Amino acid sequence: MSFIESKAVQLLKDLPEALLITTASGEIVFFNQSAVTQSGFSEAEIVGEHVSRLLPQSSRRKVNVITWFGRWADNPDPEQLRYLTLEGTRKNGESRRYQVRVSRSEYGGEVYFVIVLRDVTKEQEQTAALRHSQLIANRIIAIGEDAVLSIDTDFNICFWNRKAEQLFGYTEKEVMGTSINRLLPEYTRESHSASIKNFGSGKSPSRLMGERGEISGLHKSGRIVPLEASITKTYIGDKLILSAQVRDISLRKASDAALAERDARFSAVFNHAVEAIALLDPEGHVLEINKAAREMLPIDEPTTDKPLWDLPWWGASSQTELDEPQQRLRANVQQAIMGNTFHTRTSLNAGSGTLDLDFSLIPVSNGNGEVVYVIAEARKLAGS
């Protein structure tokens, strides 16, 4: 063997990739150090053995490995070596996946296969796990309650889920590759574009739902839709993708408006009632007190969060005389909290004199029979 030949052999032995050479029948005649490390077999243990010891025939691969080597090596393009993945095994029986490169070589009239094996087991496991998680995420996004859409740096739509179709009225086919502006009222497009550009160039990776306040969307029919949106940025390679999770808040706004109207009606009735009315919590503390009741107070002071029996209405001027009416009222409130309606005639110290009142405590229960409020109502008796 010449010096050059011996150096070439040494280079092959030191190659950082697993390299083996087999005969046309599959006998291993060369096994470098990287192949030793990768497989667990020593050179002495494997040279002279059939290559199927490393790459056994599997149920999914009906043709033996040498037949595959012959097919792959016969690639008509000599510059391109065929890459495929094969199931293999280490000396300890551990299953591995190998990416294979093979070429044909002839020496002394004999055919040899030069094979590079690269262990891609972990890569394939990680890829499979990533694909699985992406599949789950995509399915969740596809059927989620919120519309999800993505745009590129040109503001063109590149992702569109089923809920987005329902929210905006456009199918995926209609919107993919088109401008996000078609989903926005014309009067918001300029400010929206500026906002998105600022977010894209900023340091914040995301902006949560509600941080931007209410925004407006444009349905395919031309209807304006009130929305909330969260937005996040993702880089695919060096390409920036902006994704938004969008929620229709029409029902919530309608519910809030209806609640506000009910509150306004309650306030109108409550504060303009002729009778003095106080709304108590289940502990007997005042939550609300109306104008008529406040006008009965001898002094101007806060009343909310105070027990009803501690308000400066009840009893005579001295503390000794005051104790008994307070204790009696407290006991009556406790009875109302237990679900009993209380009604009596009583007197109230109104500062300028004593008022005779028709006084009631009315419990208010929820659907489970639990008292959640007590209404205290007082009406002046004739002649007071």
C-alpha cells in the first residue's frame, strides 16, 4: 500500500461520520471508528459479518438491505447520493433510525458499497413530538371558541381558522394571501396599520386580550363587529408572523347595556320612591339607601357598610334610652336574614322631632332559598 493509499485509509477511519464498506453480497469489510462508537460493535466484532446485523430486515421493509443498496447506488445522477432512513440496531439491541448514503465502487473487478450511516433517532423523535404537538395545537385552534388569524409583514393573511370564517363571513380560500384591511372598517385602517407596525418593531412579544380596548371588525356583509384581540409575534426563520386571537364581544356589550339599563331603572325607582328604603346585605349592613331615607337622618354622614341598627335614627337622645331600640332592631334584622318578614310600627328620631313609622324588613332569596338581601322600608304614618 502506497503512502497516499495508507493516508486515505486513515482519513476514512477518522471520518466524523459512521462509514462502512460492504461487498455486493453484504459482507462488511471496513468499519471506521465513528461507526464503532455509533453501533457499539468493535471493528473486530463486525468486520466479516453481514450488514443485516446492523440493519436487520423489518416487517415494513420486505426487500433485504443489500437489494436496496444496489437500487440506491444505481442513481443515474452521480453527483447526488440517495438519502433514506432505515431501521437499525446497536450491539445492545437498542433500535435506532439511520439516514443512509450509499454509493457503488469497483476494485479489482469486485463491486463494493460505500455506506454512510447517520443516527437520526433523536431528531425523528423530536420531529414526531413536534408534529404531534402542532397537530394538537392546530386542531384546538381550528375548533376553538376564538377566531385565530395570522398576517405577514405585508399585512397579508397567512392563517385563518374556522371560527374566523364564522366571525367575518369569509372562507379560508377567499382571504388567504389578501390584505387584513378587508376585515377592518375603512376609518380604522390607517391607525390599525400604524399600531401593528409599532407592535411588530417593538420589544413586547405579545399583547393580551383587552389591553388595546375595543376594536372594530368588518364582516363580509358590511356589518361592523365589536371585537377584542390579543396579538403575538413569531419568527419562522427570519420571517416575522403576527398572529391574533379575536373575540366577538357583541353579546357581552348587549348584556352590559341591558344590565346598565336595569341598574338605571332600579336607581330611578329606588331613589325617587316616597318611602324610605335601605338595601341590606345578609349581615345587616347597608348597601344602598335612597333619598327619602337619607332625608330622615338627623345628621349628614356616610351610611354604607354600617349596620342598620347603628344609624342615628333609632331611639331617644340618651345612650341608655338608645340601647334598647337598637338591640330590638338588630334582633329583627337577624330574623329577616333567617327568611322571616318583619312588620311593625316604630318611632324614629329625626332630629327635629320623633316620627311614627310603618316599618318592614323583607328578606330577598335566591333560587336556592338563601337570603341574599334584606329590604328595610319605612313609611310615615299620618299625623307624624
